Amino acid sequence: MKRKLLFIFFALIKFYAFANGLDEGAKQDTNEVIRLNKLGSSMRLTDPDQTVADANKALAIAQKINYKAGIGESYRIMGIGNYYLDQSVKAIHNYLAALNFFQQINDLKGEGQVYNNIGNLYRYNDYDMALDFFQKSLTIGRRISDNHLIASLYLNIGTVYLHKKSFYQALDYYNKSNDLFSVLKDSVNLILCLQNKGVIYFNLHQFDKAESLLLAANQGAKKMDLNEPIASIDLTLADIYIVQNKFNDAEKTITEGMTFSNIVKSEKIQSDFIYTRYQLELKRKNYELALNYLQDIYKQDSIEQKQGTSSEINIMQEQVKTQERQKANEILVQRQKYDRVKFWAVAIVAGLLFILMAFLINNVKRKAKTNEQLKNLNAEVSRQKDNLDRINHHLEEIIDERTKDLQVKNKKLSEYSSYLSHQIRGPIATLKGLMNLEKEGLVDQPECIKMMNKCVSEIDDKIIEMSDMLHDPGKQGV
């Protein structure tokens, strides 16, 4: 029995140690997923290729340990990297995959961030769709009191109104965003707020204020190696210098911006710089007619490209939803299999625990029964001891009583002996005397016989009297 209990006990210890080791390893892998995703997010404005690479590494680890929150976040960060690489179709595919995982685990924060990211895909080509996604995200952000998400949404909503040419409404959102990011001490997004406000003032033809804000943003972005914002800021600065006929400053700014746009591999920004360069040459009155045609063609191509991209995103969104539904069904089947395996594993462990508990309970019951028997035996021994003590005490009393009785009888016997000796010796002495007298002829024979008969009668009476006294100790003697 003891061997069985020890075997089960050590088996449970090993199982616990194994499970604990798995938990520790999973915890380390989970931390690595979080670290890689944070690193990828921080590189989005500097090197979006690195963002995608870090997210892919995180995704591989998260899938290995079935860390769904990590899988969702890895897809989201990958989508951000592809967004900054102007890979809109890949980005929407990543975002929808992320959204699916966040919805599975009811992660509202992740879900809100994805809606924000999807809104960014539409903000240049479908303003209503962009605002719809931003509003979904804002509702979640307010529900969970996520000020960082709310601030990011204010920034993105402001950009939508900027492109809708609702400049003051856009500026209001930028100021709200700036206030929240100031409280959060988010230096990166504060630079983006400066940049966007500079763009607003450029569109409001307040060029000096716009230039001041953009130069401050440009300086801050360079300190933090934010390559994509530097290129975007240079694009607006070049437009300001062209308007102000500062052609040399515009030329330097375009050259710098092209360099940073090549670093981040943004085809859209590169195309915008080419268009800005042609605007510069146009302002210089070089090949004016050709540039006008080029401008019209570029605008038309840009519109068609934006419309095509929007349609492609919508188609991809539907395709991904269909794929995700299929994956969800596959995951459901896998989960059912896993749940069955998990059920039997838990059932086996529970069975072992039940057997162990049964052994322990049975052992406790047997010990309790043994203790009860010992207790009863002890009580019986105590009872018998008490009986023996009472018997011994009674025997001692009987012995004392009989000893006293014997002592009394012995005393009486001694007294009877003395008495008998005294009482019988008299008649015997008389007999002896009569016999001597008869021998000498001093007494008549009849008289002698009469007297001798009398002496014998006295002796007989004394013997009878003594016998009565021996048999009846209470009778008074002579």
C-alpha cells in the first residue's frame, strides 16, 4: 500500500514539475513575442522592412506556443510595416488576420488598434470608410479608457478632415491629440502632431507658421531617426519653398526627402517627390506646357490608382474574411480534438488524484478503526484491572478476617487445652489414687469401682463439654 501511495505521489510530482517547466518556457517565449513586436513597432517610421521582419519572428514563436494574443499582435505589426511600405493589400490581409485572433480572445484593445490601422488604409482614398473604422476604434478606446489609442485616433481623424479640406476641424483634432500625447510623453507622436499642424497652416497659407512647425518636427524626427516622417515633412517644406520662390531651399529639401524616401522604400512618397520636382521646374518656367500635361496625367493616374487600391482592398477584405471563416472552422475542429485530449488528460489526472485520495481516506479510516480497537482494549484492560483490584482487596479482607478467626480459635484452643489439662487431670489423678488404694487393699472394691466410675463420668463430661465448645466458639466455657 505504501509503495503504491509513494508511486502515485512521485508521479504527480513529476507531472507537476513537467507542467511547471512548460509554463516557464511558455512564459519566456511569450515575453520574446512581446519584445519583438514592440521592437518592430518602434521601427515603423525608421525601417518598415525591419518592422515586418521582427513581426514575422514574433509570429513564428507565437504560433509555436499557440499564444493567440501574440499571434494577433504580430499580424497587426506586420500590417503596419506593410502599410509604410505602401503594400496596402498585404497590410489589409495582416490586419484582418489580427482582428480575427483578437475577436476570438475578446481582446478589445487589440481590436480597437486594428480598426484604427484599417482606417489608415482608407484615409487617403475613402474618407467615409476611414471615419467609420476610426469611429469603431474610438468607441472601444473610450470604453476601455485607452488614452494612447484615443490620441492616435484624434491624429488620424484630423488627417481625414485635412484631406477633406476641413482644415479647422482637422486642426481641432490635432490639438486634442497633441494634448493627450503631451500627457503621455509620447515624443514620436508629438512630432507627427507638429508635422500635421504644419501641413494645416500650409493649406491655410500661413507659410511662416507652417515652416516653423515643420522645421521643429523635422529636427525632432532626425534626432529620433524617424525616416518616414522626415521624408513627409520635407515634401511639405518643399511645397512651401516653391510657393515662396525659394527654389534653392526647395531643391535641397527635395534632395534630402528623396534620400529618406528611398531609405524607407515608400513608392508613394517617391512619386510625390517626383511630382514636387516637376512643380519646382514648372515654377521656374521650364517646359511649362509639358509639365502641365504631366501634372494632369499624374493627378489622373493618382486618382485611378487610389480608386483601384480601394477596390482591391475591399476585395481582399472579403477574401480574407472567407479564408478566416474557413480557418475558424478548422481551428474549431482542432480545438475540439485538443479539448478531447485535454479532457482525457484531466480525467486521468483526476482519476489518479481520486485513487490517491481513496487510498488516503481508507488508510485514515483503518487507522481510526485500529485506534478505536486499541481504545476499547485499553478500556477493557482498565476494567479488568479494576476488577482484579476489587477482588484482591476482597481477598485481602477475607484473609484478614480468616486470619483473625484463626487467631481467635488458636487462642481458644490454647485456652481449651489449658482448661482440659486442668479439668481432666483432676479425675485422672483421682483414678490413679483409687487404683493405688485398691492395689494396697485400702478401699473396698465396690466402693473403688463406684468412685472410679464417677471419675470416668467426669472425664467423659469434660470431653463432651470441650467438644461442644470447640464446635460452638460462642458458647461460654468454664
